Amino acid sequence: MNIKSAFSFFKRKSFCSIIKKHIAPKPLSISFRRYIYVGKQIKYFHFVLSYCTFAEYYKGDFLKHFQIGKLWILYSLFCKTIIIDLFNKLYSLLIMSKIFFTQESNIELMVQGGKPMGGAVVATQVWMESLNELGNEVMLFRNIEDNRQILEKYKWVNSVKVYNSKKGFPILRWPFYRLPKFFVAIKKSRPDFVLESIPTWTSYFYCLICHFLGTKHILRLANDNMLDERIKWTHSTFERFFIARAFKKTDFILTQNQFQFNNVKAKYPSKKVIKISNPFRISKQELNFKTLNKGYISWVANFRYQKNLQLLYRIAVQLPNEQFKIAGQPLIPMDQESTEYLEKLKSLSNVHLVGSISRDMILDFLKDSKFLLNTSRYEGFSNTFLEAMQSGTPILTTPNVNPDSIISDYQIGMIYEDEANLRLILENMTEEIYLNMSKNCIDYIENNHDHLVLGKKLLDFLHDTQ
């Protein structure tokens, strides 16, 4: 291709098409997929990058026709280093999104003496940290009456006070007080995205507000039961009616596993859906696999029907020679089954209830255990699995909770059918099998759950599908 035809080629083709075809697949210092998004809005850098890209890809023709080898060196130093670096900085400013999280419970993880929270809140916290570290502004819903001081390490969170949770009459507070206050908060803060980590009946009305104000709405699925008959166990007919409409109205749906992704695509085929497993802040210092099969069997969860304390009790009875340490607290109000079997668990000599464990101490708790036991009736992607993997602790779980078959496929634990089957599995387990599972835990989490890698994947999805 000579220089004249090359310039004609660039005149005919748009910047975006050139980048997609010639640049996007190549490993460069920054993501040119994002340039496509920004380039539409910045004509000057649209021009600079187009012709710098042209120069790089057709440098052979430049040298052949103009014999400017020395100038090419200057080009490399100036264009590739300075202009690209400058555009990197401008890109960070221009591509930065404002993301509003509605999960007000996350405040509990950011204040001194906050209440222990479940896995969905912990996962949301990691998403917030990931998006912040990638240069986005993170905003968090907060109740007006909450005046607790946010810890210094979370000062990057822009907490937005929306309404007073104690104000208003029970029936009338939502339409006449809370939703209008939410409307005002979104209008003033002007986020690019509103992200709801747990769909509720109010999600539909949040969608309507977001659409009216020109803000994109994201629903994240925290649990598998939202997509089948199991939702009837935990949500009323009224709640299910509006949750279903929220899925139809939202702009994006974020799923955790293949089951969720397939069901959402089947029910809402026109929706923009992505599957991203839970992100996790991996600490290299904590990535130590086991050297011996010893310690207690740990169980971590709030006490509620979903977590199946009845099965936990039967397992503890079936394995009298094993020690069990149970970390958690009742979810008030507690259902009848959980109340009954919690009392039975307290009567067993090989069961020790240790109460709630702070996020700072959970890894030490799991590091000293030989297995993490899961008895849940259903989950999405249990955050305790990731915490166990980081400490090299293999997982024992049922077929009900094996997201994307990772436990069996990656051999990071064992799948048991019932308490008798679990006893046989543990009796036949060799030291070699155990140590291999521990090593596999470390390998899997390192390769699949880095919070920054998954954060970039989410941002690419949000920007590329707008």
C-alpha cells in the first residue's frame, strides 16, 4: 500500500472501525476498546490517534517513501510515549463513571463497630473497591439519620444521604416520602449508573426514576432463587410482581453463574446480560496451601432457612470425631426450623458456636480449619468460598451449591449428597488428595477472581453496550 492510497483508506474508514479491526486485538499500553467510546466525543484526539496509529502501522511505507528513519525515532519517543501517556491521563478523567450503589447496608462495613453483614454485602464492597481503584467515583446510599464516622480507609466513598428511614407512615412513606427523596438524590448526584446488588420490589420504581433522569440502571443477581419457584419461599406475591417488572425495565443485568445467565437470557432475551463471578481482593501473603490435613471443620453464615441448619446438625451427629466451629448470628426474625436446630447444635459436644467474626478475622478463622462446610439450600456464588480458597481451605458442599461446577471441575473440594455420603468421603480421603485440593484452591482464585480484572470486564461491558 503506497502513502497516497493509505491516506485515502483512512479518509474512507472511521476511527472506530480502524481501531476495532487493526488495534483492539493487539496488546498495547491501554485499552483501545475504551478509545472507541471516548473517541466519539473528542475530535482532536480522534485525529491525533488516527494518524499516530496510521504512522505506526504503515511505518514501512513512511520509511520507504520519505526516508525519515531519524524522524521515526522522534515519532516513537514523542507520539507513542508522550501523546499516548497524555491521552491515558485524559482518558482516565473522561471515561471515569459515577456509580451509585443502593446497598445501604454497606455502611456497616465502613464504620467503627458496624454490624456483621452477609455475603451479598461483602461482594458489593469488593465491587465498590474495584471500581474505585479503576478510576471511577463510587457513591453509596445512606440514611439521613446515620451520622457515624466513616473509617479513614473508606474516605473515597461518597456517601449520599437520601432519606430518614424512621420518617413517614408505614404504608405511605414509600410513594410520598422515600421515592421522591430518592429522585432528588439521583437528580443532584447525577450518577452515570445506579447499581442494585439485591433486587427488591422497589427496584422497579428505581428503574423508572433512573430512566426519567437519563441514568443507566443495573440489577445484580445475588441469589439463584430469584429466577425460579424458590422465590416464593422468601418473597410475597406483591414483591414478586414488581421484581419481575424490574428485570424487564432495567438496562443491564449482572449475573454470577451460568445458571443465572441462562435463565435470565431465556426469560428476558432482549436484555443486556453479563456473567461475572464475584470479585475478590487477593492478598498474596495469605495465599498459602495446607501442608497437613488437620484442624476443625468451619461453617460460616447467618442463621436462616436458606443456610439449612438442619443438615448441619445431622452432619455434626454423623461425624462425632470431628470438631465443628460455627461462625454466624441469627437473622432476626429467625424461622422456626433454624431456631429449633440451633438449640440442638448447642447441645452437641463437638460443636462450638463462636459468634460473628469480623471481616478482618475471617481469613485467620478459615486458615486454621481443614474444611469449609456449606449446607445451604441455594446460593448464587458464596463469598465464603472465595475466602476459603484464599486460605487454601478445601470446600465441602452439596450439588445444590456448586456454581458452574467449579468445586468438582477444578477439584477444590468435594460434593456430598447427604451426611452419610460425607462421612464416607472423609473416611476415604488420602493426604495426597487433600493437599492437592488445597493447592487447587490457590490456583483457581488467583486465575479467576482478581477484583481489578473483573472490574475492567464490567466497565467494558457497560461502555461497549451503551
